[in-house]
Amino acid sequence: MTPSATDLWRTQGSPEAHALWDMVEGPMPRGLLGVGDPDVHRIHDQWTMFLGGFATQFRNRLYRATLPQGSDLTNRAWDFDTDRRGRVAALVPDPPRGSWDAGGMHTPSYVPAVGENGERIYYTGRSTSKHYGPKSRYAIGLLERQNGEWVRRDSPVIVGDDHRSSVLEPFVVYADGRYRMWYLANPHEIGPGEQPDYELRCTQSEDGRTGWTPPVVFANTSEGFFDNAVVRRGDEWVMLLARGSNLHGTPDFPAQGLWWMTARHPSMDRSDWSTPKRLLDTDAPGTPEWFGHGTYGPALAFEASASTRATVFFTGTRRAPRWPLLSLQRLTRLRRPPVPSPFYLATGTITVDLT
């Protein structure tokens, strides 16, 4: 054990962190400027990842990547679905102009087929041209698998309220005969200079489309959790919790990283879950630059149902100066400058033993 360890990852010797796709260092799939929000599942003996991505057409869309059939998670050769020209192919066409999600789609959460209900992907949709700030608005929508194709539902399934007008970052499981959703509710997506005001809520519905129960607060604003992931392991459930990364380099931002906890059932009641433990402290010295400003959009996968060895996926925000200085630094090292962006993201993994 490292004497100065502040988290589980460092306690276990800081196993190598792997950036799969990095806006600065690459590689980046053809047709994409950035990807994030990984959601990982084993589907028909194949590891499958759903992601949100920012296309070279400056559109936020949903995508799928897979590992070779039968491969395990030590293989990092994820392949995106592509079109006939070899460019990444989105899961669905862009929403119509003026629709509730016309501004873009991200944060996919996959749910397998249940009874007569086919496979689903819940996602965040943005109605506004603004990505963040008081004029930004988000809601949660649904794709359904029909005749081998993903079909977008025309209206959102969850919307905000008068106090917290934006809802985003859904994570959905089917348990106890209901679709159960955790999601973020906030006044708006925070912009430069703003401090987080995040409330993690939970609701459920029998059909997963309508009749959602009044939401309960799962994590209040004092905890600062931005999103989560929930996975069954043997006879218990494991939850990862992430705080929203410091996208804009705001001074005095809350501590960043990942936490984990367990419960016998995927309960909406926070008291049924164990006390959160720190899995990753991204503010600690030695944190790789590609997630030095925090992580979000976590995913968790176990090779075996009762294994303690976990592969943790997440989106990292790079600790880096603004584009002009970052470009100059790279040019002096004979490296190509990155695409101009207010922040730089990467999607990658770490492996830890959750005992």
C-alpha cells in the first residue's frame, strides 16, 4: 500500500491507465472530433460500448463500438460501426430541426430486451444551441430497437421542473419488474466560472416510457455527484459515482474523481447502499494529464459475474492550457496542434480490484 494513497487506485499501485480515444494525443475515429460517456455491456458474447460523440460536422450524436466476438476487456481494439466510406456511423439520423433534442444527443444508457419490450437506449437530448449556461436546456429521451434498427421516440420521457429545468446523464436498469432511472437534475449545465449545483435523482416506471414515479433525491447538492453507473455482481449491485469534471478550469472547484458503493438490490433508497468509498482522486499528484481535471460518464464491467476485478471506463477532462498555448507547446515539440476547443476530453480505462 502506498503511504500517501488517497484512493483505491493508488492503494493498488496505480495500475496503468489507458486512453482509448484522446482529442489531443489521438487516435480518433474517422469522422469524430471527440467521444465520451461510455456505456459498456456484454451483448451476445461480445463486449459492446455505446458512446456520445462530437462529429466533424459539429453535431453531437450516438455511436457504437465493439470488441471482437469472444474477446475480453484486456483487448483495447474497439471498432466503431462505420459507413461505406469508412467514417463512423451514428446510431440514428439527426433529430428534426426544432425538436426537443435538435441540439444534439449524448450519454447513452443501454437496457436489454425485457419481455415484449425490445432493446432500448436512454439518452440526453439538448434543445438549445447553447451547450452550457442559463440558456441551455436538456431532457431525457429514448431509442427503441425495431426490426434491427434503432428508432428515436419523438418526445422525451423525462423533463425538468421549475426549479431544475435541465435533466441529463440517465442511467437505467430493469429490476423488480420496473425500469429504474438515476439522472442528474440541475438549473442548467454550468459554464465558465460557475460552481456545481448537482442533484442526483431516481425514478421508476413499469413500461419505461410513461408513468414515471415522482423522483426521489438520491444524492443532494452537497455531495456534488454528476452521474453514475450501476452493475450487478453476483448477489449484490455495485454503483460508481462521478463528480462533474472541471471542464472550464474554474478556480476552487470541488474535489474530483470516482466513488463506489454496494447494495443487495438496485434500490432507489440511498440508505440501502453502503457508504461511498473513494476509487479515484484526480486532484492527487501523479494523475495522468488526460484526466487531470476530473472524470465523468463512468461505466463498470466485470469479466465474470462474481469477480472482484473491475474494468472502469470514464471520460476524462485533460489538465491543459487554453488552445493557443497548448498548440504552441505541441508545435515546439513537433507535434500537431489539436482542434480548437474550450476543453479537451479523452475516454479510457483503469482496472481495480473492488473488494
